[in-house]
Amino acid sequence: MKIGIDQIGMATPAFYLDLIELAQARGDEPEKYTIGIGQDQQAVAPSSQDIVTLGASAANFLSATDREQIGLIVVGTETGIDASKASALYIHDLLELSPWCRALEIKEACYGGTAALMMARDFIAAHPQQKALVIAADIARYGLASGGEVTQGAGAVAMLVSTSPRLLALQDDSVVKSGSIMDFWRPQYTDLALAKGKYSTEQYLAFFQATWTRYQVETGLDLNDFAALCFHLPYTKMGLKALRTALPAVDEAKQAALKAHFEASCQYSRRIGNLYTGSLYLGLLSMLELDGHLQAGDRIGLFSYGSGAVGEFFSAELQPGFEQQLHAVAHQHLLDSRQRLAVAEYEAVFTDKVPYGPKDYQANSKYFAGPFVLTGVTDQERQYQRL
Ligand code: CAA
């Protein structure tokens, strides 16, 4: 029985920051951001956008039949909006899914989206008549003028998992490594992540090396068996660094092909920034929609990394007719139609946030953009609305 991704969608806020302008404002060389880090623009989430509004928007491809058949909705996130109630329930409500459904949230830093995808695969193996909705949604915040500021971002990727998937069949070949380390985390008193920047990049590479090496031993496959590799992209240069460690195993022509596919996988991330749980899948979507040289039957390798840390390497096979499941023109429009914010306005938007406290809060309607918004918090209950 084939199980995999039948449909995929993405969402990102309607506002962005130009990173050359940010570099100038911070006194950095623009090339450090655009080449050294590999980012051009950054999504800016007003307080009216959170993992619920973005997650629900990313799943706008669902048909009435899908809504009836979804027996599991699982949100992978590290930007939780409540310590108890799952964001999946708010999304379940906004999307008007069937009540006969499990709804939950899952957490392990940027690995949460992959954990959710693997849970969905297992769920479908046990319940092949149903479908599972996986949402990876996050708002990456490090703080104004912080070391990680250039790698912030916001958005969500939604994936519908089913039998006979029309896009990608997940292979049962995962190699996963876990180990408790302190490279990146977020204490409960703050919405800003803490990162040991350089150490975190070293750990990312070490987890990639470990899982990729073991994967080859366990499966007997090597890099020549892959049409392309996709990486978790906290910023695009990070994925490039990982790819470069694998390339010496193949000849120059294969290296060039892998680099070209990787370049296609970076295009959406370069304009959005880090989606944490969604970054790997945003890269996958970018590659599928913009590459143009992949074909049915191709094996794609995926490396997921969540600080703290869990790393997983697995693969998926492109299905016949996969092109018809993609929406490159709509996604191009989504990115092109965003409003650019000057640095001062970005800073004001960044600082206006739902308070950690019991007071009512009203989001600034100047930044309301659909399809879903958080209008505010009343009596400690979040208020959502479809525009
Ligand atoms: N032209 C071209 N390149 C330039 C340049 C210029 N003028 N100036 C600097 N650079 C290059 C540097 O040489 C460097 O390249 P290499 O990494 O290839 O050596 C690159 O720009 C970055 O420069 P620095 O290392 O000096 O940058 P920094 O000290 O400001 O820190 C960072 C970079 C550590 C990534 C920081 O942005 C950060 O802490 N980010 C958040 C943490 C993160 O994303 N970690 C990734 C792994 S953890 C993970 O993956 C989970 C997750 O999602 C967070």
C-alpha cells in the first residue's frame, strides 16, 4: 500500500521586510545576508497572524470530501498559543472539518512537522479509508538586532496524507537520531528563541552526517540513487553547507544536478525565511514547483532537523502526474502581492504582540489580511475570524 502526500499548500503573512534594507539599518554588509546567510526577504507576521490563521490558510486546498474523510489533524509547531489546548482544534473549527476526527499538537522544535508527517503515515496505515491533515506552522522570532534576526520568518505548510498519493509516496526508510543538547530553545517566559548560533550549525551538520551515513548502510542506497536532496532550511546557506558535505561522493555532472535542484528548493525560503517546522516542506514545495527537471519515479531525500535535538533522513518517490498537484502560479502571486514594510514599521509590528497576561487585546486592523485573522483576545479567549 502506497502512503504519502496527496496535496500540499503553503501560507505566509501578507507583509515582508527587504533584507538589504535590514542590513543597512543594522550596519552589516548586505552580502552577508544575501550570500553569507542566503536570504533576500523575510516574512513579517502582524499580531493578527499566528499558527492558527497561517495553518488554516495553508490548507485552503481541501475539498468537501477531504473534510469528511480527515480522521486526524496534527499540528507540528514550536510557536504554541496555549500550554493546554491544541492549535489543531482552532484550525479544525476554521476549516469546518468533520467532528469525527483526532486533533492534536506535537512539539520537538523544527522536527515537529516531520514527527506529524510520520504520525500521519502510521495513522493511514492503520486507517486506510481515512485521510490525515498535517500542518507545520511557526513564527520564527529571535529579537530586534539579535544575531538570529536575519533568519526570522513566518508561515505554514499543510499536507494531506492518504493512500494512493498523487504527489509523493513516503518510503519506509527513515533513520532517526535523538540526543539532548542545548543548541536552540525557548524558555516559557519569552516568545524569542535562544540560540547558540555557531554550535547549532555544527550540531545540524553532525546530525545530518550521522543519519545520512547510517541511512546508506541500512538501505544500501547512495547519493546516485537520489534525484535530489531537500534540507531543513533555517536559512538557505545552512542547507547548502550540508549538501556540500555529501557531494564529494558523486561525479561532477551529478554534483551539478544536485546543486541545481537544491537551488530550486531555496527560492521560497529566500523570500520567507525560517518556518521552523515547515521549512523542510517549504523547500520541498519550492523545488517541486520551480525546478522543472524532476520526473515521476525520482527519489527525493529529505533531512529534517529539530534543535534539542532530533534529526531524521528519509525519502519519498515522485508519483505520475505529480505536476497537477502543484500551484506555482498562485504561490508566486502570494509572494509577489505582499506589502513591503520599511525597517521602522517592521520594528513596530514586531513589538505589537498579544501580551503574556490576562488583559484583553485588540490586534491592529490595519494589518488584517485574509483568509483568517486573530482579531484579539477577550476574557483570555482568542478570537478568530474569516475575512
Ligand atoms: N559577503 C559574503 N558573505 C559574508 C559576508 C559578506 N560581506 N560577511 C559575512 N559573510 C558570511 C560569513 O563568512 C559566514 O559564512 P559561513 O557560515 O559560510 O562561514 C556567514 O556570512 C554568516 O556570518 P557569521 O557566521 O559571522 O554570522 P553570525 O555570527 O551573524 O551568525 C547565525 C549566523 C549563527 C546563523 C545566526 O544568524 C543565528 O544564530 N541564527 C539562528 C540559529 C540558526 O538558524 N541555527 C541553524 C542551525 S539550528 C536549526 O536548524 C534549527 C532552527 O531552525 C533554528
